Amino acid sequence: MASPGSYAAISPRRRADRFIDLGATVHDLVTGQSVEIGLKKSQGGTTWHSGVSSSPGLVFSWQAPSCGSSGSPSCGSGNGPELAVLNLAAVQG
């Protein structure tokens, strides 16, 4: 299972017959566009989650980058970390 994605894409995974999960990048075969996902780590890797499932999920989440200066909390009003979310099921095109 590939729920945490803090690794290089050894074998790309197709999601919903349209998207290719390349690790830190998701490529849309319909539009030809790609998007980088995940929280950047100092060693050059990224961290993201995509739920626990036997088939590739369509929702990615990762800790959102902080607002303002480094080390400051994220922009939300809650006490916990904010998440950035990519829902591939909502992508039109």
C-alpha cells in the first residue's frame, strides 16, 4: 500500500483512468497538466497521504505550508495543523 508518499515514484499508479500518480507529482492525461503535491522536506522529498485502500484513492492530503515567516503556524483559526487537499474526483475537464 502506498498511503504515505514520502518516496520516489518507483511504479507510477493510475487513478480513475485519467491521473498518473508519480509520487510528488500527479499528471492529468486529459489536460496534459501536472501538479506537485505534498509538503516539501529539507532532504528534497515530500510527504502526503492518500487514505488506506487496496485501490488508489482520489483524495490526497498533506500539511499545508505555514503562512508568513518560517516557523509560524498555518493560516487557519484552529489549533491543529491545516491540511492542503487535492480531490481528483472534483477535477473537471
